[in-house]
Amino acid sequence: MTSVTVESARPEPDEDVVARVALATLAEPDDAALGADVLARGPAQVLADIREGRLESRRLGSYRARLATLDVPRDLARTAALAARLVVPGSPEWPSCLDDLGPRQPLVLWVVGEADLSQLAERAVAVVGARACTSYGEHVAAELGAGLGERGWTVVSGAAFGIDVAAHRGALAVDAGTVAVLACGVDIVYPSAHGRLLRAIRASGAVVSELPPGCRPTKSRFLARNRVIAALGRGTVVVEAARRSGARNTAGHADELSRQVMAVPGPVTSPMSAGCHELVRLGATLVTDAAEVLELVGDYGVDAAPEPRGERRPHDGLDAATLRVLDALPVRQYAGPASIARVAGLDLTTVLPALAVLAGRGLARSRVDTWRRAADRAVAGGDSGPPGRGEEGGRMG
């Protein structure tokens, strides 16, 4: 099968595509039983069985209740008017990662946008979180979106208020592709305030739904679409979430699909971080930026995060003996090498070259073959060393 953009100048979609569009109207998303029948016998046969009342399913009555409103030509016309395309399993634009859902994979996807959905999903990460997020969560989500986008990765989210929109906007800010998975038809702007955002996503990425045009969002549809968000990404990052939330639900789907589950830490006093902290306790990986995310989900040897380093100090890299000599140097007075060797507990042949190294680093000063520590230099522990030892060295000088 192929992806189909329904236009008057193009041939009508084949029987299986038409059947999938019909089934998407008759059934709600995430109908695993119906999906299993479609995988076993094909969508056209399943549709015929529903029409004739012979499908062995406890939901047959609910499917048949919608037959009166079924109008595939209308849905195809709406699809054409939206410049949308129908993407089905087996087509070039179908993301193979969705096959991991098995019988729970979408029957068909309506896709609007300039980018190829399959290509976008090759290197993608889901970024999700609370709608009622804090300014901290919004900032982190935007930084993650931008950081992933700058590294050539796609951000997948749900275009909802809060964390979702911040992640999308972060990706858009660096001209990166992003995918919005909706819980309504691709012709519905929901939330209504996100019309401009969805237009921007279409321009560089894709807006996706498994529901026919005209379908309104419901709570169950939001929960069902979370499995698609999780499946499209190599991993899911939860930026902020309450203990019970849609973001936690998406993380659960990611875990079931053997995807990486990651969570961003926050203040222990914040209810919006409680869900993230619980995820970490249950085994999710704590992440703080895009580099750490890609170290988990990226390609081996390509996306590894740089080793985190603190502020570089002049004594970094010194061997243990030289550090002992540095620690033995007096702070206020000069001392001879023999006195320094005695305080350090080292022989003179070790102390003399160590003093030369310290002088080269600007950590020691000499005067007439005596030595002291250079002013305002920190030792390995981050301070000027024990005053007593420095004063002892000074007295020995």
C-alpha cells in the first residue's frame, strides 16, 4: 500500500485504504481486538464482516451503531480539502516504529505537513509533561526541544498547553522538525489558542491524527493518542508531571514498548515534579539536558554526551606526590626544600621536581632557594589548605 494524498487529479485510494478510513470512523482508537482482526484478515474483510453483522466481537453493536453516519467519500473529500495525506501500514511514509504497537497500531494516519513522517520518526524523542507546568518546567522543555533540534532530532509531543507547547516551540526556534500527535481530527485546532503553533509545525514537520477529520477530542482519545507519541520516539522524556497525569501514561506506554523512559528532576516541594521523581524511583533515568537524553537514545559513538566537568583549576592533573608538596607549602612565609619535604613526608629528590612543576603552574613562588604557596591559589579541596600546616612550614623556614 502507499500513502495517499486525495486529489481530484489522482486515482481513488485502493480498497484497503478505504476500508481503513471506514474502520477508523466505526471504532475508537486503540482497539486492540479490532486491530488483531485487521492484521489477521485484512481491513476490507473486517469491514465487510461488520456490515453483515458476522464479526465475532463484543463491540460489534457499537461498530454497527455508527454505520448510519459512515461516509467515506465525505472523509476523503475533507482530507483533500486539508491537503492531507492518508498514511497506512506498509506505505513508504509509515513509520516502522509504529509496528511495535502490534494490534494497537493506528488503522490509518491523517498527516498534514511538509516533512515526511517516516523520516521524522527515524531520530525522534517524545517530550511530554504537565499542562499546568511551572516556569521552570516550561524553560527546561523549551531547552530540551531546542537542544534536540539542534542535533538533528525530531521532537514528538501532543501540542497541549504547558510542557508540550514549550517543547514544540523550542524545536521550531532552531528550525527543526517536530511532530504533533492530536486527539482530534487534523482539521480541529485544539486547544483553540494553538492555531499559529500548528501552522508552524506543519511548515517544518507534521501534524498527525488517527481520527478522521471533524472528530472532536475526548478524554479517552487523549489517553489513546499517548501510545502513538511514545511509539514514535526512541524514548520519552517527562519534564514535569503530577503523580497521576497523561504524561505518566505516556511514560507507561514507552516502558511497555521497551523504549527509554527519562524524567527531569525538580524541586522536592513541587507537586508538578512529584510524578517525575516517582518515575526515577521506579527505574526511569534522570536527565537534565538534551545531551544526556541523546546519550541514552542516540547512535553509539555518535550521540554520546560530553563528560561533565566543573570549573578547571590550576592544580587539576597534578599527581599525588606533587599535590602533597603543594599542601605542605607554607602560606605566609618561605620554607626551604628540606622543611617542605619533612612536612610532606617525601624525600628531597621527589620534592625538588615537584616544586618546579608547581612554579610552572603558578602555584608556588621561590626566593633564594626557599618556597611558599602563591597567593590566592586553591588546593584540591577548594581552599587554601590547613593554616596550621602552612604556618608550621613557615616556622621551619
